[in-house]
Amino acid sequence: MSQEKDRELRAVQAALAAEHAAVYGYGVVGGKIGDGKRAEALTAYDAHRARRDALVRAVKDLGGRPVAASAGYALPFQVPDSAAAVRLAAELEDRVAGVYADLVRAAGGGRRALAVEALREAAVRAVRWRGESVAFPGLAERADTAPPSAAPTA
């Protein structure tokens, strides 16, 4: 396997692992979210399941063995209520955006375009959950370096 293909496979596997974690996390979100946000949480859950399934196929197409989901995942904080569930949803989207940013850097062609779309979707969902945007979605190393400006909202 070429070095570029190996790098792409590692990035696809990382995105798959993040999607596994997001699906799990949205299960927690769904159990605590208020009725007014339940449909939005279900839509996000379904989107992450679809991305996860597409990534399983991508790993196989690249000649890899898809990373399996863990039985459980450590949450970044306690989720006792709907407000915490909303924060968790935003955090899940931020984390997914980060791995898709890495995949954009590692992939080419159609897979890069799909990664860009997944990054955009995660960033938009994070804005909806959080109520505000970040300067460089998916790029934690750049988030604090943006000049102050009015960021567009989704």
C-alpha cells in the first residue's frame, strides 16, 4: 500500500471511530434531550449512522478492516439533563468535524468532497446546538487565531 493510501485509510478509520462514538453519544443525548429538540437529535443520530455505514464501505474499498465500535464510550462530562444533552451534542459535532478536517487533508477526489460535506454538516449542527459558530470548524489548532469579526450563523 502506498504511503498516501495508507494515510487516507488511517484518516477514514479515524472518521469511522468518531462516527461510532457520535452514534453512541447521540443515544445518550436522545435519552436526556427535551421534547422540543428530540426531532433534531434523531435527525443527527440518523445522519451519523449513515456516515458510519458509508465509512465502513470506504475502509473496505481501501483494503482495510473497519474499526469496530466500542461497547461504550467515556463521555466528556455528566449528562443529567436536557441542557447537558445539548452541550454534549455540540461537543460530538465538534469532535466529528475535527476528524473530517483530517480526512479532507488526507483524501483526494470524491472522498475528499464527501469529507468536506461531512465537515460542513457537523459544523452546521454544532452551530445549531451551541447557538454560535466557531472561526474554523474542525480545526482546533486554528480556533483561537481568527481575527475578531462577525461570524455568519447557520
